[in-house]
Amino acid sequence: MRTLFWLFFVWVISAPAFAQLGGNATYQFLNLISSPRQAALGGKIITNVDYDVTQGLYNPATINLEMDNQLALNYANYLGDISYGTAAYAYTIDRRVQTFHAGITYVNYGSFDGYDENGNSTGTFTGNETALSFGYAFQIGFSDFYAGANIKLISSKLEQYSSLGVALDVGLIYINEFLELNAALAIRNIGTQFTTYAGLNEPLPFEVDLGFSQKLKNVPIRWHLTFENLQQWPIAAANPARVTTDLSGNQTQEEIGFLSQLIRHTIVGAELFPDRGFNIRLGYSFRRAEELRILEQRNFSGLSFGIGIKFNKLRFSYTHARYSSASNTSFLGVQISLLQ
């Protein structure tokens, strides 16, 4: 019975966030959004190379000198009673050695009522997961390419079941300073479990993302375009709720063509005034919008909006992300410059 509760729990938390990709791997929390800024721009942005130290959690190739002595703390009031937070810090030893990065992601799933196979109460239990990461990036020769890697130590616990694992993220980014154009590739969650929950070794949520962004010359906007989960094609399956029936009673399944598949891999975002003390951010995840869409209702699933404000050495960020008519998520974050 406890195993059934565990399986149901994993399904509940995976379905909204990862939709059709959920349930295929363990440690799904590794792909949670890492900061309010990332959430506002659609959820998976891998091309920002600036002060944002949390960006190194998602693409280690973006670790750079501007992150030196920056500390970020982020919190998300997630779906249901689930809450999670991230923290990140970077330190530059010297400009020759470049910058080292460290971060942590912690998820608290709240408390649950436990029952045995006869339906008798066994009390309450809790669940949580943690990932501790260490990263480093470097310039490839004298080129415009930079590479980076994160090593992540993972701990997961629910009631009496626990698991330990390790994962590796690698990233590559091309920076064209003349065009102010960035192009990045992130390959995430290459790893394994050291110890399993109940003797079954499960795969990690391997993911491949490709991203582009550019700051426009005459308009204070940086646009973002990300293609997520490229390791899986097709990513979408026909929805049984969208079967149509003609007057003769013949049923037709939903057809998902190449363009629809491509769109569901796509995330778009834009940041207004990216270099100023006040930023406005907007993003849209096509997959989240389509998979959480309710038939014949307009609920703006997939849309996210956020702002960033700088006060001296402090940067505050807030984002509101729309999942469905019944569930929304708020992200809060602060970044502190510890430079003297």
C-alpha cells in the first residue's frame, strides 16, 4: 500500500510540470525551474550570460566572471502543498582560472497520511529531495565558444524509502558580441542511482535543450527561443478527449503533425530593459499550454510574467506562471552582490 502511495505521489507531481514526459524517470525535480527570471521567460532559458548566478544551475556553460561573489536565493510556492527553493553562489579565484559555481535545489512535498494494506492509519509521513551541484566553465581556446559542466549529488526520501544518486550536466555556448547573439546547447542529468528506493534502478530525467537569444540593437529587448526535450521525438501523443465523432458514429483521433510536434518543443520569451535596474519579462511554453489546455476554455496555460528590480547590491525578482485555471505558481528571488 505504501508503494502505491509513492507511485501516486510521483504521478501527481510529475503530471503538471512534465506532462507526457513525467513518470518515465526518477528525480524529476532536477528539471524544475531554477529561478523567477527563468520562469518568467518560459521556464527553460539556457543562453543568459550575465550577473544571474542561478543560470549556472541549468546551463553550466553560462558561468562567467560577472557572477563573481553573487549569492542568489529563490523560492517557489508550487502546486498543492509543494514548495521548493534554490540557492547559488559563484566565486572567481582569478581571471586565468575563471569562475567556480555551487548551487542547491531543495523540494519539500509536505506531509501525507499513511495507511497499511487493511486501510488502517499508520500516521503521517513527509517527502523531500535535494540536489547539491558544483560547476565550472571555460573558454575554448581563443574562440567565441565556452563549455561548462555541473556535477550533482542527489538525495531523495519519502517515508521509509530513500535513494542517492549522481548526475552530470554539460553545456556549450557560442557568444557573438558583435551581433549580441548567444546560441547554447545543454545536455542534462546524465547519471545513475547509487542506492534505489526498493531495489529497482531507474533512469534519470535525461534532457537535451537548444537555445538562442539576441539583444536587439535599437530596442531595449532581448528575445529568447528555446527548443526543449530534443532527446524525445515525437513528444506529443493524441489526446483521447479530442476524439471527434461524425453523424454516422465514426470516430476520428486527433492528428499531430510535424509542425505541431515542433511547436510543442518550443519556448519563447522576451526581457524588456535587460541591462537596466528594472526589467519586465514575458514567456510562453507551447507544450505546457497545449497539454494543460481545457477543451473549449481559454485559461492562458503556458503564459508567465515577471519583473526584476535592482536596489544597490540587491536584485529582487517576482514571477507569476500560469498552469491551468486551477493552478498557478509564484516565484520569488533575491540576488545579493557580496563584492566589496
